[in-house]
Amino acid sequence: MSTYRILRISYHVRCRNASSTRFVTTVQPPSIAPWSICTRYYASNTHPSNKINGLWQSLVRRWEWSVPVGVGVSLLAILQWRYLRRHPYPTDAAQLKGPVHDVMVRCYCSLPLRIISRVWGWVASIQLPVPLRSSVYGFYAKAFDADLQEIDLDLTSFPALVDFFVRPLKQGARPIANDCNIVSPSDGKVLHFGTVTSCRVEQVKGMTYNLQHFLGDTNGLQVNKSIPMKQSDCDDYVRSLLKNPSNQLYQLTVYLAPGDYHRFHSPTDWRIYFRRHFQGKLLSVNPRIASWLPDLFSLNERVVYIGEWSGGFMAYTAVGATNVGSIKVYCDRDLVTNTKKWPRYKHFEDANLDCATISKGELFGEFRMGSTIVLLFEAPKDFRFCLKSGQSIKVGQPLSESCIKPRERMQGQMS
């Protein structure tokens, strides 16, 4: 080998790794074109471990590849579409089940929603400066689609936001239907209506709650949530609520959005026997939450007023929710909701209202934010609702196009 080539080889030797014994030499003879480069590998140590590492590194380099973002997203979408075709979401009466759903429910129920609701109730009760009231209430009305034309008072007359929630309306803004003896108790959206044939009652389409847990023991039936109930017990419970065995039990559920009129009225002429207050939780009753959370109404805080009307049994329930500062009922001054958590052994609290009589359309109570009204009542089997699921409804609108003939016993009591 000539001296020139030896110098060129020594000049192009580079150490690729300071800790490795592997060297790379690039030789560019003068007789070869500049763009032709010959690479030779020299090793001063031929230990087997070095050979294994070299093979592994070459294998990794060989499998290195990349996918464009668009192609990757399209591939994931196709795989998800194929999965949904084989495993579609549950529809109609099918309820969500499985470990993932159970974990979601437990995580949601463990949130400190009662503390959040109490803090929100305190914030909403803070008095606003008079110059800011019109702007704040106007922004709220625009955000939640509240009708300010129905208000009889000036916006500056509401000291706090909670007073604006329970705003009174103009005289005659909610006419009460005279051609029907049962009307809508509140403004809102109809979530569900229909007959009740078992203890599993629909809160929204495809999701149910337990009626016996919702109302509690009303006719001497003992309720134990830890023991699963038999079908016969559920049927006996529903039948025991009826004053007339030939009648049927019906249900109406109305959701009050934040922009709705937050006062609720009496749906008919009826007599209240007692009140039952379940503290429960303060989960959201938004229809989207109610569509994936079973037994929502029987989990939440609620106030149940049980009595009798011309058709028979009636249960009027105001269900609490997240950020509901409190529920106020005008004929029940001892009622206090959204308080500190009760002891574990205390599940509900009863109060005797001395057979208070409430007239149809009479102001009954108010929510300090949106929530839900659940109306359970007895009527003849030929009773027909004149409603549609999902429609908006106002106080005083008729629930049926026909009148129910008063029972003789109830007619004598009301007179």
C-alpha cells in the first residue's frame, strides 16, 4: 500500500462511540469519483455481546417506519366504526351495564356536589348593586332563554340572583285550564308520561328508577334496599297505592331548565296527608345525565307530598339537583333542604301536614334553580294524556282532554 493511501485512511478514521470498540473508516481513493464513497468497518474487539448489540440495532433501524396523521386518524375511525357495527350502543329499554359504567357512576356520585350546591346557593344569595342588576339578569336571560316580558316587576327590584330565579309572573300569564281537573304543575320539558305497571318506572326513555325506593313505605310495606325485591312484592306495592283497584297509576315527569319559571303550582284540587323528605344526593337531573344514570330520582334529595285527589291516590314530588340552593314549599314551613349530611341511620323524615287542602293552580312552592317535578296519580283506565314526550309545557296546561268524575268520598272531604 502506498504512503498516500495510508495517510488517507488514518485521516478519515472516526470513532462513532467513545464507549464502543467499533470504528468506521471511510475511504475515498483518488482514482474514484468524489461522490463514490466506500465504507469499511473495523473492529478491534470481536466479543459476542457486541455482535448481538449490533444485530439488535440494525433490526430496530429496519423496523422504523412512520404513518401520516390523516392516515392514522382514518384508520382509527374505521376500526371504531367496525367495532360499533358488531357491538352497538344499547337502545330503548336496554340499560347501560358493565364495569366501566359502574366506575363512572361511582366516580360521579363521589363528587362533593352537596358542598358545591351549598356554595352556589350562598353565591346566588349575595345582593347585587342596583346599577348591575339589569345587566346581570339580562345576560342570564339571554344565556338561558328566559322570557323577560312575562315579569311584572322591574329587574332592579330583585336583590339577588336567587330572587330572579323565583320571579313572579304577570297576572294571567299562566291561565289555568277549566275544562280539565288536572293540569301541568310547572313550566318545563316533558321527560316522560304514561302508566305505571311495576316498580321500575321510566325516568327518561330507556332508563328507570325504583318506585318503592322513590316513595318509601306508604302503606305499611317495609323497604330494605339491601334485599332484592321479588316481582310479586313490586306488583303488590303498586296495587296498594290505588284507592280503587279498578283504576290505574300514572306518572308525569317535568324537567325545569335554568331559564324556566321556577315556581310550581298545584295540579288539581287535592288533600295532603303527610310529607316525606329524603336527603339523598344532589346529582344533576339534566336529561343527558338521566339517560345514563339509573335510579337517579331515587338517589337524589327529594320532597314527597302524599295525599288524595278526585281520582284517588296522588304523590307530588319535588326532586333536588346540583346547584339547587333549596326547595321551598309554602304550606310546609318546617321544610329545610340542602343542609349538612344526616347520620347514616337516618334515611328520611316525615311530617304531618294536618290534611292541608290545596286548590288547582294554587302556588305550591319554588326551586332555587332548575330541577324536576314527578307527579304520580291514580285515574281510571280510560285516562289519556294529551302530551308528547319532549314537548315544552306551561303551568295550567291540561294533561288530558277529559274530566275525571270525583270519587264520592273525596268530594265530601273537599266540600
